[in-house]
Amino acid sequence: MENALVDHARIGVVPYLNTLPLINGLDRLEGIDLQRRVPSQLIGLLQGGDVDVALCSSIDYQRSSHPVDILPVGMLGCGGETLTVRLFSRIPLDRVRTVACDTDSHTSVALLSIIFDRTWNQRIEVVPFDHATAGRIGADGPEAILLIGDKVMSNTLDQAVYEHQLDLGTAWAESTGMPFVFATWLCRRDVDEDVERRIRRAAMVLDRQRRHNDQRLERIAFQHSGDNGWDFEQANRYLGTLLEFDLGDAHVESLDFFYKEAFRIGLIEEVRPVRFHS
């Protein structure tokens, strides 16, 4: 029994619609234990040794207190529009100075800062924001709000008040001509043989499940439409057209450029070269 538990691969995942092409079906596999958290919490689980592999915000590759590698078995990215990484503002975007930021994603906050610097040569002040406890948000709400994930579709913002909007995936693509990577599978580098064995098992399972799910994106969209404000047409376009899940050369190039931009404006202390687990 003890040996069986040692062999269980512990995987940290995100409970959003956009991760289902990567993780749908994993919960039905033997020897796989899933830990569900928002993206910003997963790096802590990985650093603490509570999971073997986690789908972490891509900026956390640079900020991790432990050496980490990227598992090249998929990612969460986009080639432009995302629908679900969006800035809402009561005032024109070039006048925004303070943004209430969804605390669920470290990468989206970093990307927002880079976009404001590149587009308007403006540094913004970031303040934490918890949409779950905010209630109806109208004219007395924050000047600007960054939301990510399913809550963008089910938000409680008065759209007539927050009339100025920006999709961060679109803004990055227009500014750089590159795709963007929001999350990658990470594992710790400084592990013992048991953990290394579980990492290799997790990598094999994740790669296989992503390839399997890639053939059934429409079905996944249909099964989960109606959740958190999604309808089928939106969910199908989101998963099948807007988002990208295969980590290719263009995504690695974009990651490297993103990290250099983050360093340039002081969001990280150094640029660690992109390194893959082998």
C-alpha cells in the first residue's frame, strides 16, 4: 500500500474551462491525484513539494524559489484574442494609472504591466482585487479592473460604466506579432528518485491526455457550456479557435521575449533561460 501511494503522480491543475483540453479525463485515471487551485496558488504547492507537476503561471518559472523545468507536454496560450484575460475601465485606457487586478494569475498582471509600458510608456499601480466578494460593480467601483478566467464571462461589472475594454492577448499580438503563453507545466529540478519517477509518469499521462482531448474539443465545449456564463458557441470558439495548447517554437520564442520584457521593467530580478525537463 505504501509503495502504491509513492507511485501516485500528484498534479496541480486549474479548474477553468480553458484548462479542460489539457486535463479533462485525468480524474478517471488510476495512479493520478489532482490538486485543484487557481493559477497563482499552484507554484506554492510545487515549491512546497505538495505536487510533483503543476500548471503554473508562466512568469512563475522566473520567480520560483526552487529551480524548475518546463515539461514540454502542452501549455495554455493564445495567438491573439483570449476572451478571458480582459481589462475593464471606466476611463480611456491611456489615462489609466491604477488597476484592481484579479489575484488568480501572476502572469496576467505581469503582462498588463508590460502592455501599458509598451503601448503608452506608462507604469501602472496594481492593487489586489477579489471579484468573488465584490458584488455588483458600478460607477463607484475601481477605475479599472483586470479579470481572468471564467469570471470574465460571469462578471458583475456594469458594462455601460466599464465601457473601455482591452483583451490582453490581442494587445500582446498586436504589439509583438507573437503568440502568448499564460501557463506551462512545471516540475522541480531538485528532487529524489521517487519524485522523478512520478514526474515522468505525469509527463507521459499529460501528453497522452492532451492529444486525446485535442480530438474532442467540441464535445468538451458542449459538455461544459452553461457553466460559469458560457454558452456552447462561445465555449466552442474559445477552445477550438482562440486558445492554443501545443507548445511550439514560436511559443518558446515568445516566452523568452516576455521574460526579457518583464526584466526590463523590473518585474523579475533576472532572466533564467528556458529549460525543459529531460
